[in-house]
Amino acid sequence: MADRSNRGGEGSDKIVKTELFWKLLHKQIAPKNSVDRKRINYTLAEIDSVLQAVVEVLGKDETLLTMSPPIVIVGDIHGQYYDLIRMFNTFGETNKDGSASVSGVTNGRYLFLGDYVDRGTNSLECIMMVFTLKILFPRHYGLLRGNHECRAINKVYGFYDELVDRYGQDDADALWHSFNNAFAMLPLAAMIGKKILCMHGGIMDSLHFFHAYRKAALMLSWVPNHVRGVSCYFGEDRVEAICKQLGLELIVRAHQMMQNGYHFFCNRKLITIFTAPRYFVEKNNKGATLKVDKSGKLSIKILLPTTEDKRGENVFRRELDQTYSDDSGYQVFVPPLPPANPRPSKAASKRQSQGHHG
């Protein structure tokens, strides 16, 4: 006979953990914790619970995620937690009086392209936030791995030092190893609507997909970037070849700071998205996100940089939500038309056979 009491105990434990993650989410988006560059006081038990749960959730994702529009694509965050909150706020719903009715964190589908940690001062808040959201909404949040989700990088570019500063050497070492174990579970790329390929850094010399896009076999033959001494170059010829090989209409990458937060390349076959505004203080760069709506139309939302003398609710409402809509009608994903009858008309067949550029 099955042990019903044990099963009930497991169910109760799951409910308790879910409540813990909801409380943690509310803690992270509470106004007192999301303004004035404060650090959130995470307990070691909270961090441990999140890491255990997210490893289990990420273990169910394929190396190549498959997601569907509508979706918001987010580039590098780099420890800029309060800009991450600002970004979510731009996708929330508001009442007629301007007050928030639905938070952006629960209002939509998001794909993050990696580099959650390092550089900025709130790496822990950023990674705890996206991990919590992945646990609570696993089908609505896609998290890819960036180059800073790697031990050799985040040991020297800020994340490790932040943990030491906040928890002391011994606890920091244990936390750092646990976080990097979770980072190792992050997918490497994502396909949106079968026509948009997303990754953190860029394309490789050759890329082959097996098992109906569910697993990625990456065969690396990179051309060295002698300017920086790391990574690789790729040109328009490789973008064209990969798009043709995989039947793609668009490649979306992050990794590289863009002055306006985004930049098209190769006749709009590739776009770079960078979401951390004022990443370079001297250049005062903007941040951006890319939204793909249900019909496949792209729009770019700009996140303006803020400074100490340009913060607050009034400035936020006046300057932040600056949206750039692509007026070219550029579309990359056209959902299949539902058949009106077993034999579609010639007009419908012709419409389906046309390209994805509106």
C-alpha cells in the first residue's frame, strides 16, 4: 500500500516552498528595496532554496530553448538591478490614473540573453531576481548563459568580490561555487517561432541542429579576435550562411555595448541588444529591449540612462518609456493561418508562400 501520509508531506513541502518564492519575489520588487541603490538582505537559507530549486527547473530545459511570441528579449544586465526593475515596469499595465495594476514581471514572456552578473554593484539582486522568476514561471522565462556566467570570468569581474563583501570569505566561496553550478545548467541558445535564433555572443563557424531543434551540437572553429585577444569575429557572409542553412529570418545577440542600446547588422538579419543603460559612464549609453509581438512585428523599447540628479517618479514617467517602433513593417515570424476548410484557397496558399518581410 502506498504511503499517503508521505505524499501529503511532499505536497505540503512544495506549497511551503512556493510561498517562500512568492514572498521572495515581493521582497525584491517592494518599493523600499527597488529604489536608491539599496542592497537586499538575502539570508543564506533564501539563497540556498533558490539555487536548489532553479537547478531542478533548469534541468528540464533543453540546450536550445524553443519559445513563442509575443516575447520580450533582454540583453546584458550586468548587476544593474534597479535598471532591471525599470525595464520590467515599462512592460507593466497601468490604471487610468497612472498607478500600476499589473507588474511587468508577471505580465508577459521574457528571454534573457545572459550576463546577469559582474560590472555593476547589484549582481546578487539581478541573479536572484531572474532565478526566482524562472522558478515561479518556468514557461514564461527563458534564461541563457552569457560569458560572465563562467567561473573564470565572474571570479575577477565583480560577482565574487560582491559575495565576499556581503557574506565574508568562507560563505562567499560556498555561494560562488553553488551559483556557478547553477550557471552551468543554463541553455546556450533559443529559437523563437522557428525563425529567430537567439544567443549571447554570436554565431560560430558551423552550427548543426539535431532532434527537431531540441539539442544543439556546437562545432567550434572560431576566427581569433586579435584586437581584444578573446572571442572571435564573424562577418556578413557567415550571418547569411547560417540564416540560409537554418531557415532563419533574424539572429539576436547581446554581449556588446551599443550607444543606443541596439544595432542592426547584415541588412537587418542580425541585431545586437544591450539592456544596461549608462554601462559606460563616459558614453552615457542607452539600454534597449526587443519585443516580438504575436504577428511577428518587432519593436524596440529604449531605456534611458539615469543619474543621481535625474531620478524619481516624475522623471521616470517623463523620460523612461521611450519606445521606438520599427516603421518599416519588418516581420520575421508569421504564424500559420488556421485552415478555413480542408483545401485552402489559392490566395491563401500564395499568402503563406510569401516571405516574412511585410
